[in-house]
Amino acid sequence: MKKYLLFFLLLWCGFSELQAQRTTQLYSPDRKLKVSVFLNTKGELFYDVYHKDSLVMKYSRLGVNRTDADFTTGLKLLSVSPATAIAETYTLLHGKKKRINYHAREQKFSFLAASAKSMEVVFRVSNDGLAFRYVFDDKKDRDKQYRITKEQTAFHFKPNTIAFLQPNMNSKSGWNKTQPSYEEQYQQGIPVGTAAPEKAGWVLPALFKSGSYWINITETAVDTNYCGSRLDQYSPDGNYSIAFPQDTEGIGTDAVYPQSSLPWYTPWRIITLSDELSVLAESTLGTDLALPAKYDVSGWLKPGKASWSWIMYKDGSINYTVQKRYIDFAASMKWQYCLIDVNWDRRIGYERMDTLAKYAATKNVKLILWYNSAGDWNTVNFYTPRNKLLTHALRTAEFAKLKEMGIAGIKVDFFPGDGQSAMKYYIDILKDAAAYGIAVNFHGSTYPRGWSRTYPNLVTMEAIKGQEFITFNQQDANMQPVHATTIPFTRNLFDPMDFTPVNLSGIPGIRRKTTKAFELSLSVLFLSGIQHFGESDSGMLKQKDFVQDYMRTVPDSWDEVKFIDGYPGKYVILARRAGKQWYISGTNGENKELSLQLNLSFLKKQYKKAVLIGDDAQEKDLFSKQIDLESTYNIVMQPYGGFVIKTNED
């Protein structure tokens, strides 16, 4: 009997260790999603996540270490606010949806550390996920600077969970010391707890599957008072912790790790979660929780499409003659932009670029010019213009020239990483560019973290192993089908991505694995405020008339999204609406024929007919035909193939 009593006593002690103080539960508006927040007897803060009363994430840690206070242990709960309803409506210039309604329930938890310093944790739970952030606002200490050295924030998964993760590369490694730049292949369906190959850990967004549940973890609302974050290299027992950048990921001697005066609002940690993959694919949490727009660009900036010579012809194509040809190419395709890449300042020059810009204006085409961001954080000294954007004075002088020339945008490359000073550099460029009516595309960069809502002249960012890598080597071409069907659920889930998709004519020296219909489908699948297409002018002329017509008319932005079917790394069927027309994109990431019955009931019998563009397996080319639409439609995709269905206009 004593043995049993001892056993139950130990069991109860272990339980009470985690449940020492009262547990507070916050529900989503539909009450399917629930987060429980509690302290253990050591004053350590945890949360659990439930969906439909099933435990999905367990005993996940919260808290931060600040240089003046430890908010990870010895905490005391001061107060819990009543749960309040959050209802916001906003519009995006480009993204998953144009007009978005965000509904959630919010609760604030106030804690006191052993040092008598206070911390607040704010939770929001919506039908598609939850988010939380830390707030520091000691009224008496607002004249001081504080520094966070570590977050204890964690995401603890069950043992049966698998992950779709991209490794982060160590700072100042790789080609000309340009890492990290978020340009690695995703590891597919690996067991949680698998160590990242490098000390730099895993990048966000990160995708997980736990039983029937899909979970995406990311962050948003990173501003100048914080660094960008990632997941730690090690995740024992499936417990993934937030990690900060490496100490060389800053600008000069400026801050890498987060420091700020008070009040201090940290970024939102976002967990998008459902037992239906469609909920993730259609979620807008990454922009819902981003800061509202700092300024209005709608009067001068429009989403669009761009021609780009470098993707096929590299540095040698950056000369006056070829760029004039690519301006004509953009005009013939009714694309609004032409991107002129590296060394334009030396190979064309400012004076002749002014002439090109004026010529482009006669064709209703606007120019985007490339810049090297670099100071001393990498060794890319041979690509210019360089060091033109390092300070406010340098930027405004350069942007004034560009505005006078009529240049519409800039593409800025080779950033140092995710340190706080690097985040500030991105945002300073965006703010200064907006003052001169200039759109921005970042390359060799971090990912956007909701910035396209907050700083709406940010039209796209790379932060992906894109089409350019396929032009470099066969291995990346071999991986493209799996890669392209993974990133709609990871990198491109919330934020614009400059993959530079759609190559139909082939790439010299590379045996393309994907079919033409696969490539065409990416024009709908991938989101970018300005979509730079990866096809050449001569290559486009070789395509059938209906293909060229399609590429002329594919929408610049979208009003609505609908996930139809798919599985990361295997296949994706996604529909997007622009105005009254729906485009349905099908992409097969596997080397086998795939037959599917598409549920098209969302069209609600409003659309009777559509155009199907798909792979002609015999001719190794594309076909186009009219089809009748019903509530279901049977489709066959070729190995590594795809399709696009475009509803007829009323």
C-alpha cells in the first residue's frame, strides 16, 4: 500500500510542477482552437495548444532573458485581462487577398520577475491559428536601453510529428561570404528532433505535420527594435526554440541582438494550425498581425510583371542594346516593368540609362535598377552600383537621381543577415525609397515578415532558392518539382517571393525536369508584387499564340484564394480570383502521372465554361481547349507536369 501511495504522490508532484498556478484558457472565435497558459512551481511559463480538444502542442516554454532581468523563471502572475474580441479590416496592394477581415480573441498576461521588473505576454487566437508577443512597459524605466540576450520561446511537438524545414547557413559562409540568404533546399518530412546541419539552425517559416494536424510557425511585425529569428539547431524531444542571429549578422558594430527603450513590443510569434491543409493555404495571419501601413503608395505604385535578361544571359546582357530589346519585350507582352541588373552603372551609365528610361516610358514600361547593398560584410566588390545606400544621405541623393530619371524601382542585393541593425537597414531603405516614389525588391536577403503590408512599396523579396539556381546546375533543376510544391506552404505562405518563375523554352546546358504546363502553373501558384518572369524574349517567340496570350493577360494581383487539394512536396491545386475570373493552378511534384477529381463547387454554377491549358504528352508541348465546368472535374497531370484552368469571362 505504501508503494502505491508513494507512486501517486510522485505522480501528483510531477503534475503540480507544471500546473502549480491556475491555468487560463483562451478560445478562438469558433471555439475549435484553444491555448492554455500556466506557470509551474518554479515560476516558469508554459502554454499548451488544443484543436477540437485534442492536444497538438504540449508544455511549450515562454519567457526571455534581458540583461537586467530574468523573465524565464521565478515569475509571479500579476493579472490576466478579460478576453476581448479583435476585428480588423485592411487591404493589400498585392498578396493572397485584396480585402481581408481578421477576427481573433485577445488576452493579456502580466508577470513580475524576481528583479521586480514586469513583463506582459499578449495572446491572440483566431480560427486559423494563434500568436503571442512580449511587451515591456515599466513606466519608471522609459529613459533606459534594454537588451534581450535570449528568448526561451519554444514550440514543443509530439514525437510522431514530421517537419518540412530549410537549413540556415552560417554567417559569412558560401559564395563571397554572402550567407545567410535563405537559399537552401527544404528537407522533406523529417522526424522532429532532427538537428539542423549548421549551427545557424532552421529558417522560418517552418512547416510541421503532427498526426492529422498541419502547423506553420513564423514571425511577423519585426521592426527596427528587434532582430530576425530562426529555430535553434537542436530540438530535443521535438522541442524547437527560437534562436537569434549569429554575432556577425549586423551592420558594422551596430546591434545584432535586440535592444530598445520602453515601451517595447517584440515581434509576433505565429502558429497557424488546423487539421485541414486548406486553412493554412488560405490563412493571412502573417499580414493580419503585421503593423498597418506606414504610408500610402497606391497613387504611384501598381503590381505588375517584368522582363529580365539576366536570368538567361547573365552579366553579359547588361548593355544598352540588349536592355532596349528587353524593354520592347516587356511592351510586346504588356508587362509594366523591365529589370536591369548588375553593373548597369558601368556598362550603360547614368546618362544612357536616363535615355533608356525615357524610351521605356514611350512603351509604357518602367525600369527597375539593381544595387549592391554591401558595406564590408561580404566580398562582392565586383558588382556595382555599390555602397550607394548605406546612409540616409547617400540614399536620398541616389533616389533623387532615380526620381529625376523616372526610374520606378530598385533591386537591392547581398545583405548581411538578420541582426537588428540589418533589419533597420532594410526598413530605412524602404522608408527613404517611398519618399521618392520608388518600389523595392530585396535579394540575397531575409524574408519579408509582413513588411509588404507595413511598407507597401516592398513589392517582393527573394529569400528562396529560385529559378536562377536552376540555371546554374542540374541538381537544383532536378529538385525543382519537389521544391516548388513545398514553398506555397512555407516561404510563400504569407509574404511575396521573387522566385522568377516560368521558363518555357528551356535553359542552356540544363535538362529541365518540369513540363511546360508545370512552369506555366507557377504564374498563378507563386505570389509576388512584381512577378519577374524567367523567360527570354527569343524563347517567348517560340511559344504558341495561346501561350503568349496567356502570359500577356495573367493577372498582376489577386482578390481571393481557394485551396483545392495538395500535399507539400507532392502536388498543389490552388485557385485564385482576379475580378470575376478564377485561375486554377495544378502542379505535380512527383515523377508519376497523377489523376485527381477536383472539387469546383466553390464556383457555385456561376461559371459554365473555362479554358484548360495542359501538357500534350505526345508533342511535348502545351494544348489549350474549352471545357465544361461542373461541381467536380477530373484532371490528369503528367509526371512533373501541371495545368492552368481559366474561367471564361461573363
